[in-house]
Amino acid sequence: MKNSKQTMPETSSLKAPGSLKNNVTDQSAMILSVLDNIDMAIVAVDNEGMIFYANENYAVHIGKHLRDILGRKLQNVYEGSTTITALKTEKKVVVEKKVCPVDNTKYVTGIASPIFDGNELKGAFSLYMDIPSEGIKLENSTQTFFSNYVRQKLYDSAKELEKYNIIGQSASFLQIIEKASIIAETNVPVMIRGENGAGKEVIAKYIHRKSKRCDKPFIVINCAAIPENLVESELFGYEGGSFTGAKAGGKIGKFELANGGTLFLDEIGDMPLIMQSKLLRAIQESEVEKIGSERPVSIDVRLISATNQPLEQMITEKKFREDLYYRINSFSLHIPPLRERKEDITLLIEYYLNLFNKKYDRNVQLSPEAISHIYNYSWPGNIREIRNCLENAVIMCENDDCDESVTMNYLNQSYDIKKPQTISEAHDIKILSQVVADAEKNAIIEALEIANNNKTEAMRMLGLSRKTFYRKMNEYKLL
């Protein structure tokens, strides 16, 4: 065990006046920090014995590395575990004196207890501490406290997040969720930063669903996927007959669609500079003006933006307006990449395996070697990439037992034998080509819609030659 002394907070301090009593995630980061650093060895498993939490002290306790423990079945990691005994018998096991697994000159005391949700067995946990030379014994009140503590603050917290389709248990990620839950109760603009595939839109939806606007619209616009000359009509809409080819009835913009709710501006760093000033005015005045209209429309929206670009550097390079930056960046959240929150990988594996097993009517399970391989990979594509990997594994695995060769094949398949390239490069190229193709196709469809299917007008709006326009129409099967 570690020698540093940690003091367990009183349970009442977790529900102090003024705190968000009904939000089980508010203290999650602090709780996990306490569990990670407390002078006890703690491990928790699901109803199949799969380890979903263990602290460093437990790794030391059984003489293994933490990376070789998480996501594996405890019965395969440590034979004779009292946690598995508690799981199988569905009864609490009290250990008054037990030889330490890695040092037979020392003894430990502890408890193992099943975890129930009503009458349903959900898993089990154990905690151990060294016995000093004079000897100690865990009192029943201490056992009860930890039983409730682990059950409520680990299992229930994860269950709450699952309701919002949020998967994560790492301290850094739970800190983001905690901040998001607090800021959700306000109307201040939020900026979400993070790499592609890290889950920015998921956090944006979480903020909306936890806010007082949850029963109002949540509207998304991808600023990178809309041609520059169509951004204004997308954001603000237009009146009928305002330009050649405009719909007779006009079009409602995203701001009006989101009125009373939340507007999520994804990839805002890609918004054209000329549109940034118009967006700033709409935010400042709380009103928009449709193209072809002289009558402003009042709007009430909660603005959430997201980007993976260095906006501060773009401001220096005059590519992003500084005044807009401070308007939309009242509160900032930075989602850490998956490689910096390894603890979340085991939850993602379980979630996506269940999802794709149901989708494809399979019962695929990963071998410990496959799980270890997934756990130690860097995941440059973040959650999006691990999702694709696990879907591929469920589809390609010949039987229900999937070994590491299947996952390794997926992660290595992007290599070009004649011209080697990194997995990151191959992944980014694939994503980029897909984004460009989708953006071009959507732009043509939108231009044709605005031009009332007048192809000549659509070509003019898109700035394309007739030859290029018809080539792309044919390429995207729009003819």
C-alpha cells in the first residue's frame, strides 16, 4: 500500500447546502480522486467479473500493473479473489487476516461485497488495507459505509451518465461532465475544444438536455460542411423571391429553428471571416435578419460552439475575429483525447460490443489479448475510431471468440505496402475525403433547392463550370 495518508470525507460534506444535490456527477471527479489515492486497495467488477475500476493500490496489492488489470476478468487476473467469491455467493465476505499476495510476511484485512440494484446482481467490489503490527479490524460501520459509498458513487454515477449516452469514468473526463452539468443551468455561451472524434457534440447535447431549455430544439450546423455563399441563408434564412431561384415561401434559418433552445455551431473555426461579423451582430442584438428582409426577427438561443482548431493562433493570423471569440468563449471545456483517459476504454469496449452484437445478432467477446491490444493503442481517431474498430470486430470475427488478430488487422489495414504510412495519416485521409465528398454533395443539393432546380443558377451560385458541375452531379448520382 502507499504510505501517504488520505482522509475520507464525511458523507455529509458531499451534500452541503448550495450544492447540486440531485446531480450524481457533481462530486464524481473528487470521489474518484479519493478512491485512487486512499490508503486502501480497491477493485470493482461487473456481474461477469470484468474489472471496471481498480486503484493503483490494488495493482500493487496483487503485484501487477494497472494497465494489465482494467478491462479483464478478475478470475483470470488473480486466482482465489474474494471479490469473485462475493460475486458468486452474492454474500459479503469479511477477511479479518489474510496473507498479502506479494509479501507473505505481511497481512491485510478487508471486505468483499456484492453490488445489487434492487434484487438484480450488478457486480461486486473489495477493499483491503494493511494490518499494522498491533493489528486492526474493520468495524461493521466502516464496512457499511464503504459498501454504500462504492455502490452509490461508482455504479449509480455510471448509470446516470449512460442515460445521456455519455461513456466515461476517468477523473479528467468526469471533471468535464461536472463542469458541463453546472454550466448547463446558465445561458452563457460555451466553447467545446477537442480533437476530432473526442465527443464534442455529445457534450453539447448533454448541456442542452440538462438545461432549462431541454424541451426546446437542439439545432446543429456544421460550419465546415457549408459553402461560403450558403452560410448566411443557412444561419438566418431568406424571404421568398429574395434572389433568383429562391423558394416562393422562403426558408427559416437555423437561428429561428433553435429559438428558445440551443444552437450548436460545430467546427466554428471554419466559418468564413465575412460571416463572423454577421454572427457576432446576431449574438449581440439577439436578432437576425433574413436575406431579402428589412424586418429583424428576435431570437432567444443558447449558443454552444465547438472546434479542434487553435482559435487563438487564428486570431493572430487575422483568420478569426477576436471580438467574436470572446463572445462565444464565455465558458470553455476541453475534452481530453482518448489516449489521455485510458480508464474509459474498458467502458467503451463494453458499450460498443453490446451495441453491435445486438445490431448484427452476434455474441462476440474479446479475448484478454484483444482487450489489452485495444487498451494500449493510441486511438488518434478517438471514440469514433474505437467505435469503428469494434463494429469491424463484431462483423469480421468468424466465431464468438475474437482474438487480437482481428483488431490488429483493422488497425493495420490502412497501411500501403508500397508506400508505408502511419495509422494516423491513413485515418485522417479517409475522414477528410469523406467530409469533402459529403460537403460537395450537400452543397449541390442545397444550391439546386435554392435555385428551384435551375441548374444554370446553381452552377453560378457554386462557382462551378458546366463541365465540373455535371461531372460532380454524375459522381454523386444526382442526375
